[in-house]
Amino acid sequence: MRNVFMDYAIRVMDVSKKFGKPGEPFWKRLPLLKHVQMPENNGNGHGNGNGHAAAPQEGNGNGKASHDKEIVAVDHVSFDVEKGEIFGVLGPNGGGKSTLIRLMSTLLLPDSGQITVFDIDVVRKPMAVQPLINRVSVEASFFKKLSPLENLLYGARLYGMAGKETRKQVVEILTRLGLEKRSIYNPMEEMSRGMQQKVAIARALLSHPRLLLLDEPTTGLDPRSKREVQAVVRELCQEHGTTILLTTHDMVEAENLCGRVAIMDAGKIVAMDTPQGLKKRVHNENGSETTLEDVFLALTGKQLANKEEEANE
Ligand SMILES: Nc1ncnc2c1ncn2[C@@H]1O[C@H](COP(=O)(O)OP(=O)(O)O)[C@@H](O)[C@H]1O
Ligand SMILES: [Mg+2]
């Protein structure tokens, strides 16, 4: 039973975030341009697969202006994450996972609701929250011509770390994540995506965050790198007490790693429990053991499209 005195790392309280407000595009509201016909956009180039294509646009080729559509990326979401927990957010592409992480990490403002991180309001005191957290996005950016070591030393300076000790620490973290000695000194652009993802995690660890937000940390990794990253996540939690919130498409990962899992679909949390608790909710008719995949299908009516095809690049 939870009570009000519980130690929370994150509290998300009835939070919503929409993109693409409805209404006329701004240029139609300018008096002089009221009757100007703008060239029609044929609408072919803006699928929303990349997560950023939902900005209002005029005309989409089927006679319906896409700016009429509002996307509710996060829809009245509430949950708590306890200190020291590994909490998973599982859901299909476009479910709202990354938006939720951006809201927690002070990169986006919610339309309504409240988020606190270690009891600090992320909207009112972003500067107090930022030193406590770190986020690794799916598409982490680097100086591609520089090596992992140089990228991390640069990161370390931004966190106010310097000196010989830092260099030692950087090499240690990179080695722990399974990077070979020689790749530590080679340009990032020569590394696989899996390796780059590990460097991104290593960089996030430099600031010793109390809360680590990992947005699909293992998407696109080969099975071995995946296991290495998962081992680091587990170790961080067990040995350093770091609270971790991670998003994933991978049911097995969620089951193995997370104390609790929230299933998110179309901006809403449709279920939240321990992996075992979730599985108990669904009975498998053919008698075989229920998997989180079955739970997801039963709750959303959808198959969890995953990105495994990228895994062996
Ligand atoms: N910056 C943005 N502008 C407009 N729409 C966005 C933006 N970011 C995300 N969206 C939309 O919000 C929805 C949720 O996206 P996202 O949070 O990236 O989902 P997920 O990480 O689960 O794949 C999607 O429909 C996406 O297209
Ligand atoms: Mg995402």
C-alpha cells in the first residue's frame, strides 16, 4: 500500500501534451494575406513516422488540411516512480513515450498537469531538476569526427569535471560498457549504432545522475550489446541506487529488467503493474505461458511493432 510519505523519484500527475493546435495557419490571419492562395502541398513527404512531422501544414493532397488535426501525444497520464526503481514504459511507435521523457527532463512544457522529480516541480524549477537527471535519447548526437574519449571529456567539462581523474573515469566507464580499447580512441563515425548508443549511456553516467531517463536504450542493438547495456542498467540500480526510467519495444527486456511496467498506447497508460501482475491479467487460451506480448495484444488490440529488423546492422 502506497502512502503520502513514500519516497518518490518521479511523480507524474494528470499530465497532457498536445502538438499541432487546430485553427488557421498564422499567415491566413494576416489581413493583407487573407485572400492569397498559397501553393498546395501535395502531402507526400510528411508521414509521422519520425515523430516530428505533425507540425501544422497546409493541405495534404486529400483536400483535408492536416492542421485541423491535433495530436494528443500524452493524454492525462499519471504514475509514480519510487526511488531506486527500474520503471519501464512499453509501447508502440508514436505512443507518446519520448514526449513523456522530454516532459520529465524539462525539454517540453506540459499543457496541463504536474511533474515532480525528487519532489521538485520540473516546470517551476527546471534548473534545480537538471543536475539530478540525465537523458539518453534514441538519436544521441556526438562530434562524429572525435573519438568516444574526446566526446566524453568534452561532456565532462560541461559537467564541471576536469583533470587526470576524469580521463581515468571516462576510460573505465567506456570499458565497463564493453567498448574495446581501440574504439575508445577512434572517430565515432566509424562505430556501429550499437556502440554509439553505449557511448551515449556512458556520457550520461558521467554526471552521476540520480535519475536516468533512457529512451529506447537498446533499440537497434545486436543481442550481445543489448545484454551489456541491460547489465549496466541493472548494476547502476543495484550498486548505485540510481532510479531508472526506460522506454522500450522489447517485451523480454521489460520483463527482465523492470520492477514495474506501464503500457502506453496513443498517449494513454492502459495498464501498469509488475510484469508478473500484468501477465496474470490475461489468460492464454492455448495453455501456453502468457507473455507480455499477449498482455499488450489483449489490452490494445495491436501487435507491438518492433524495430528488431535494425538489430543486426
Ligand atoms: N515535436 C513534435 N511536434 C509535433 N508532433 C510531435 C512532436 N513530437 C512528437 N509528436 C507526435 O506525438 C506522438 C507521440 O510521439 P512520441 O512521443 O515520439 O512517441 P514514441 O516515443 O512512443 O514513439 C506522435 O504522433 C508524434 O508524431
Ligand atoms: Mg520515441
